[in-house]
Amino acid sequence: MRLEGSLDAFSLPDIFSLLSMTKKTGGLHLRRSGEHGVVWLGDGLISGGASDLSRLSLGRRLAGSGQVSDDDLQAAVEQVANSEEIGLARALRDRNAIDEGELHTLVCEHIVDTVFDLMRWSEGVFEFVIDEPNIDDVGVALEVEEVVTDARHRLDVWATIDEGLAAADTVLALTLNPAAEPQIQRDEWALLALVDGHRTVSDVVMLCGRGEYAVVVALAELIAKGLVHTDHTGGVTALQRRQDLVGSLEPEAASSSALLADVLSDGTAEPDPAVGSLLEAERAEAGAVVAPDAEADEDDDEDTGEVAEVSTIPRAVPAPELAPDHPTPVAAAVAGGGVVAAVPSGAIERDPSVNKSLLLRLIAGVRGL
């Protein structure tokens, strides 16, 4: 015979009391619009449960506890994947992958969390399946009255928590300038490290695996200390907004950046006369010499096919005078006895293949930065 009905007619604590008094063994299943939870009992005592059977909430709690090594967790996951008769908690216990006392503590916390979650359901249906086994039974058995009392206490605390923080989709962010010197515990630091301005309350709960109640209450403590906030207009967002506002007063940087971007995308524009003046100033400072007939001579050689003789008469090129405090060495390039050019050591030699307009615009952009 099955026990079933609606949560509108029977409260969950009343159902638990009935199953406890009759010392029933099996699984109490609760369902509502796409959600499915269960609480397992053995001889009227609660041995396990899950408020959402679509997730391995107990397995996530064990994985997030830091008590299980990666190798043991991997082996246990493979064992569970190949068998429907064992859960992750039992697989870890059978491998001695976690201390027995620590395992029982985590399972007890998980049971209370499960009952707390299910007691918040205001509607739904229930069904008790007699003798249904709990595949994650690790020997924990809690009195129904004790668990219900703890769950009711949590409901009272939950009622005092801000609705925004209690919402699963609320995004959390760190406070950049706390009002006082931060003082936090080790457990709080582990939680604080997960707050990045993008993760929601649900994301943090998922990563911790500690249960929604424990995580939200701990987050409420961090908010009370002024270390975490849920205001999307503050924190890093506010800092970026202020810096962008100040940046709007920096037209030189903006125009230079636009000029460089234009040069990189299209180097075919005609050079600005002012840019030419800048280039001439650069040449004068570096002592560079430009031979205006060099390109014409090269073109003539290509047309005739004859090799031009290198003149042994040096061109009148004034040697750059070096100031005493500017001992830059000068390298003279000699070809066939003729001095071609006197260029300071370290000067960059211009490649004729470089687009002249691109070179001019790049120089203007760099000088404007």
C-alpha cells in the first residue's frame, strides 16, 4: 500500500511524524512543476535525501569539502558510472577515501539541508515508496524530530535574510573600499575567493557544495562586514565608470589612438604638410642625409642596363657636430672610395619599400602620444 497525497492537505513535518511512528523504510518522493526531491528513511529514521534529484548534491558536498583526493574521486566516479546500485558517498567510503567521522558529519549536514529545502515547498505532491533502498546509505540515521527542529530554525533565520541575496540569480561582487579593516575567518576566505563580480549566488552554492542555507548565511555575514555587496552599480563597475568619465577629457590620447588605428588599417592617405615638418625635424636631429637624385639614378640604371660608376668625389655632406654631452659615434659608409652618407650609429635605415605615407603618419601618431 502506498502513502501519497498533496502538500496542500498534509504538511511535510506531519508526514515525517507518521512515517517515524510507524517505523517505515523507503523513499518519500516530493514533486512539483519540474522538480523532484526525496528523503530516505530506515525504520522511521532519516538516512539520506536530496532536494533535487537532477543533481548529485551529496557528491558535490563531498567534492567541495577538500577531504577527497582527485585520484580517489575519479575512481569513485567511474565506479558509480558503471553501477546503478551504489552512490558516490558509499563508493568513497568503501575506498576509505574520506575519514568516517568527517563523512558522517557531512551527510548529517546534507540531510538537514535537504529537509530545509523541501519544507520551503508551499505546493506539490508526495508519494512514499516502501522498501526503496538508499544507494548512498553510509550508516547515518537521524531522528525525524531532531531534523525537523533544525530545519524550522533555519526557516526562521532565512526569513531575516535579504530577498536579493536569497535569490539564486543575484550577482555578487567584492567591495573595493571596506569601511573598516577586513577581519575574516578561514572558511569565509574560501567563500570570498569565489566572489568575482560575475558569479551568482547559485554559482557559488554549486561550487561550494555546502548547501544553499549555509552559503547564503555565510554570504550575509560577509555583506554585514562590508566585504561583499549585491549592488551592480558599485565595485569594479563604478570604478570603470569613473575612469571612463575622466578619460573623456583626454582628447590628445583619443586622437592619437584613432590616428594609429587609421594608419594600421589604411596607409594610402596623403601625408599632412604638418607631418612632413615633423619628419624634417626628426631628420635634422638625427643628422640623416637624403640624396634627392638617388631614386632618379637608380631608375636610369634600370632603363639602360648599364652599371653606374661610383663617383670617387665625395659629395658635400656636412658632418654632424657632436656636442660634448652627446658622444654618439658616427658610422661612415664608404663605397668605392666615395662617402655615401654619415649616419649616427643606431639610426634606423629607411626601407624604400615602406609606404611613405604610412611612415609619416606613424611618426606623427607616436609624437602625439
